[in-house]
Amino acid sequence: MRPFALNYARTAEELEVSAPYSYDSRLQLNVLPDGRIAAHEHAVLREWGATTSTAGSKTHFDD
């Protein structure tokens, strides 16, 4: 028997998005190309809504 939800499930679209920040494992924060902390940059927060990374999601089930 096939679960009801699988009749309507679709694979998520992969969007080509390039954030203006990257994860710095030494600082354990997202940083801008010039080294500033991304969460301190108000324009980045307004544009992107958050600066969260997926680093913790790979190791913690509750992220």
C-alpha cells in the first residue's frame, strides 16, 4: 500500500542562488568576502532575511 502523501509529493526545485557570504569554520559564522561578520551587515539581513548556514544541520537533528 502506498502512503497517501506520496501520490502528491514532488521533488524540491534546486534554485541557483549565490549568497553574498560564506561559512567560516574557524569563526563558526557566516562572513562577507571582506571578512566582516554577515549578521552585522543590515543590508544583507534585509535582503536575505537571515544569515543561517546549514553547517549545524549536518550534525544536529534539532537545527
